Amino acid sequence: MSVVSSYRTRIRLSVSRTVGGELDPTWRLMQEAVEAVAEEYGGRVTDHVFDYFGNRTRCDFAVVTDAFPRGVGIRVDPRGEVSFVYDNYDERGRGYRRAAAEIAERVVQSYTALAVAKALAEMNYAVSVEEGREEPGGIRAVVVRGEL
């Protein structure tokens, strides 16, 4: 059955999107993570997703790719809690459930890696980030290193 569902994460952003007229650092990190994932998957960033029937749902951020053209949305509630929204209904067997979950996982992973790198840099560490893909299964690992 087609329905746009919401999936919570442990990520929390600032309650206020802006600070002193500029984008809050936690929101900026999420924007960077979303843009990185969209680029990685050859997609684009929007502010909405679609369900199976073509109905539009607005989000704070969304990633739309060829593998999942309906998009994976990111919403931030008034308490700053982040959730993913998407409709993975697939009567034709196109693998939408896996594609949507993979995009959401990559956003979480990218946000986490960027946040750790930023925190280390703020503590005057020299930061390096290494990414790799392990085959088969496409398991991805991100290593963030900080050296004084």
C-alpha cells in the first residue's frame, strides 16, 4: 500500500534554523550531508518528495535520484528531531525499499562524519576523512582521523 512514512533518527538539529541571520551550524552540516549524498548518487536536492500517486509532501531537505525518483525527505520537527519521509511502495519490484533506506543511511553517515570532523577541527586537530566501498554488498566505511 502506498503511504508516505516517517522514520526517526537519533540526529537532532538546533531548534532555530538560523542564528544571527545565518544558517545554524547543525543545519549547515545537514545541508552539506544531503548535498554530498545527492552528488554521490547522481541526484539532486529538493524540498519535497512524492508518493506512489504523485502527491507532493514538503520537507526541509530531500534527495531525489534515478534509483529512487520519489525522493527521500528529511524533516526537522519543532524539537529539532530529524526524521526521514518517503513512500517506498513498489508493485513492480524496482527495489525502492532498499534504494530509499540506502539514501537515508548515507545521509546519517555523512552527517555524522561531517559533525565529528568539524568537532575535531574546532579542537585544533588536523582532520582527514577517508571513504571506501567494500565489495560485495556495497558496505561503505568512513574513517575520520584527528591528529594534534
